[in-house]
Amino acid sequence: MSITTKTGDKGTTGIFTGDRISKFSPIIEANGTIDELSSFLGEAKHYVDEELKGILEKIQVELYSLMAEIASKGEYKKIGEKEISYLEGLIKKFEENVKLEGFVIPGSTVASAKLDVCRAIARRAERRVSKVVLEYGIAKDALRYLNRLSDLLFVMARYVELKEGKIRYVR
């Protein structure tokens, strides 16, 4: 099967349900942003230690499930309380090490800068998914997942900076 199908040449694309929708649909905008996030997570993996790399790879897999839920208009649902609780547990774990003293200037190391870019994209994905939630009534857990993911990426970036003694605060 070729990657080039030419079926999208007129501005529409196929989704999980078999429907064809415009490429500027909120569903495609949301999934495109999540795909972008996954790509940047793939880049970030090359700058972090093995523990964080494993976490990022697990998140990339979960993002595929999240995109499938959105593209299926809620028919395929694999992201829920378990995955959200996993992220919350990681946030708590990293917060125990990182004691924030104020607003942080992002990107004090290459690795933390990569994670901060991912965090910003996760927040944009959350905004895109919120439109899907409001317009289609689907992906409510996906919205929660992305919210927790952006928090996790923030605290992971600070953890990386802490390990190198490079957290910088706005003073």
C-alpha cells in the first residue's frame, strides 16, 4: 500500500468512521496538533535519560489512542481514568523533587527546552481538543489527559534542570 493515495487532493480526508471531512475540521486540527506533539516528544527523547525516555515513549503510544478516539468520533476509546491517574502519579513523583520558588524561565538546558516546547504544543492540543469536546461532545477524557500531560512536561523540564543545577527563576 502506498502512502500516496491522492484522496486528499480536494481538501478532505478520511477518518476512522469512514466519513470524509475537511482538512480544516476541528477533528483534523486537534489530531494534527497531537501528531505534532508526538513528533516533538520523539525529538525530546534523544536529550533525556532512560527513565524519562521510557515515559515519553509510553505517552507517544497513548497519543495514538487519543487520536483514534477523536478520529472515530468517540467510538474507539482507550484513554480514561487509568491513563490520567498514571500522569498524575508521575507529576506527584517529580514535584516531590522539584520545589518551585516562583515563575521559571523555560529552557535552561537543551533537554528542558525540548520538553518545554512539547509542553507548549500539548497546551495548544488541549485548546484544539476543547473545540472538539464542545462541538461534538466527545473526547472529554482526552482533554483531561492533555491538561495533565502539559503539567507533567512542565515538571519534567524542571526536574531535568534541577539535576543539572540550572533552574532559573524570574526575579
